Amino acid sequence: MKLPWKSDDDAATSTDDAASEATEAGASLIEEPDSKGSAYTPGKGRATPSRRQAEGRRRGPVAPPPTTRSEARARKKAMKSTLSKDEKRKLANDRRTQRNEQREKMMAGDERYLMPRDKGPVRRFARDIVDSRRNFAGLFMPFAIALIVVMFVPQLAVYANMVLLVFVLFMVIDAVVLGRLVNRRVRERYPDTDSSQTGFRLGWYAFTRAMQLRMMRAPKPQVSPGDEV
């Protein structure tokens, strides 16, 4: 800028000096990035990886599931070999606790832990019918134990075979009655039930449960003998 008291030559010299000072100041800013302050962070020059990419890089590739039982056993054995005694003991305790919890829920009738043959409202209703009834087939196990003892007595062994035949006959009759009763009640309660779930299969399921002692039935009976179902 030209001032009144300066000549043309002095004004040109001042302009050149100001331009040179501005160039030097810009160069100093480029060469000294620290002048931007302590909060300035230089760029990394690459994109920040996502959380999934970081975890995958840290964990490494996931092994495919075993295809055979022998492969599963070998992988389980290899995993155990890398654990310490305390870790193995803790793992065994955790598995034992988990199995006990699953068995308790299964015995209580939780559908999530039942075997495939016991699942469904039809099978639950059939179990309730069997458990609410005093079945002749339930005497099979006590009778079999008593028969084994009698067989060691020669004088009674001859009569034991006759008693066994009579018992089996009564048990067959009771099984037929139970099977027909269960199928009839199921069709009344669930008329839309698939025919594959009824008939001989359902009757056999009820008979095999009736043969077991009440305390040994799984799942546990949810009704008492004589209850209305």
C-alpha cells in the first residue's frame, strides 16, 4: 500500500518485503505441524477397521464343525490336552451341573428338554391318562422279581410257568384296553390330530409307560392315581 509520504520505489520495496514474509510464514506452518496445538492428531493414512474385522483378525479363522464322531473325540481330546488340571476340573463340574439341570427340567416335563418321543400335547395327555390309572401292567416288574425267586424252588417251579402265562394274558388284555382308551380320549380332546400320532404307536407308548414303576417314569407323573384327566 502506498502512503502519501512514500515514493513509488519505497512502496514497491515494502510490498516485496510483505510478500516474502508471508511466503516464509506459510512454509514454517507446513514444516512445523506441531504449531496447530496439542489436540492435533495426524492421520493414519488408512481406514479404521470395524469391530468384526478386528475380532476376526485376533481370533483367526474358525475351524469347521466335526463331520464324524471320531473327529469330534479327537478334537475334544486335543482341546483337553491344552487345559490345566484346575480348568479341566471346572469344565467337568460345569458339564455335570448342566446335565443335572437338564435332567431336572426334563423330569418336570419341560418341552425343551424332552426326548422327541415325549414331545407334544398328545403325548403329554397320554401320559396323564396312564398316570391317573392303576394299570395291571405296572405289576410286571415286581412280579418278574418274585418269579425269579420262585424259580429257585423246585416244588414251585412247575406252578410258576402257569402263573406266568396267566399273568401275561391279563397284561395283554389290560394293554389292549389301555390302548383303546388312550386313542379314544386323544381323538376326543384333539380331533385334528394326525393319524400317524395315534393308533398302535400311541397305544404302545402308553403301554410301555404303564409297565414302569411310578417312581421310575420319565417325565415324572403330573397327576395322581384317580385324578380326573
